[in-house]
Amino acid sequence: MTKNILVFGVLFLTITSGLKAQNTSDFFSKTDGFLKEYVKDGLVDYKAIHENPDALNELVQMAQRLSVSKDKTEEYQAFWINGYNLMVIKGIVDNYPITSPMDIGGFFDREKRTIGGKEITLNDIENELLRSNFPDEPRFHFVLVCGALGCPPIIAQAYMPATLDAQLEKQTKKALNDPQFIRVEKNKVKVSQIFEWYEKDFTQDGQSIADFINKCRTEKLPDGAKVSYYAYDWTLNGIK
């Protein structure tokens, strides 16, 4: 009897572990397909999703049930990056039509979403689960998309554990070489308020914001450039 119970327990753990792994894989795969269908040139087709929300709702339900371990760094980070972006889309679609995510009261800091077995706000995903757990990783700011044009653009693919580092690097370089995101005029540079709000993420080890930007720029900022911030554009990042 004891032997049978032991065998059953081993089989149960094996099966459930396999299901969890499969579900995680399915989540990334289906997220990738969803974004390929509804994202184009950094904009989201909220109207089309609003009219046919089944695929989004399926992804949200999957994300609610999944649990990822911080010890599996790439899987954990990829899950929460995708989860954040999907929850932004879900929140906008549920309130569509709107002209800005700021039209929704408490969208980032009060409204809680169920994801990864947690009841959590968007700000908590960004600040507690990602920034606090990985304080040496400033590239999160170029892949977490808040639903506004002021964000770096959303991409038409999921962030995958196996390719996450390359994706983070690509999106960071893309943003920092974008003349609309980093605006250079002679020795004056205007940058997104993201650099103001999260300054400490970009000025670690004594570097300046300009130093951080120059690490990823093809055309370096001028020596001694005066850095200031342009107003964040909270207009919805939707396809019109």
C-alpha cells in the first residue's frame, strides 16, 4: 500500500510538473501569436480586440493560473514583462473607447489584476516584482509598455525566456537611437521623463544619464550636453 502511494505521488508530481511547463510554454507561444495579430508598427488594434476579445481573455486566464519562480530568472522576467503588457491591453480594452490610459482612474496604482496567482497592480509588477528583484536591470523600462505613445513601442512578438536578453538589448538600443525618443539639437538633449522618474536606475555606479544613453547609441551625445526632459505623451498607443 505504501509503495503504491509512493508511486502515485511520483507520477502525480511528474504529470503536474509537465503540465506547468507546458502551460508556461503555451502562454509564451499564444502571447506571441496574439501580439503578431494585433500589434503593428508599435501600435495596438484595441478596436479589433474589443470586438473579439476571446484570444485576450484566454491569455489572461492562463496568466492567472501560472506560477513562475524567481530562481528561473529569464522565465520569471519574460512572464512578468508579457503579463504587464497584456494586463495593460486588457484594462484598455475593458474600458474602450478611451483616448489615454490616464482616463481610467487608478489604472496603474489602484486597480488590481489577478496574474501569476497574485492580486497585484501594474505598478507593483513593475516596481516590486521586476525593478526591486533585479535592481541592476534598467532595460525593463524599454519593454514595459504603458499603453501610451510616450512609452517605447510595443513589439509584435512575445518576450521569450530563451531570447530575453537579446530582446531587451534590441529594444533598448532601438529606443535610445530613436530621434523622437532622444531629441538632440546641437549641445542640448531632451529625453523622456522615464529618465527623470527612474533616474537612479540609469545612474548606477556614478554614471550620468548621458553616459547610459551613449552606451547604446550609434551617434554619441555631444560632450557636456545639457540634458532636460520633454513632457510625456499619454495619448493612447492605438491603431486609428
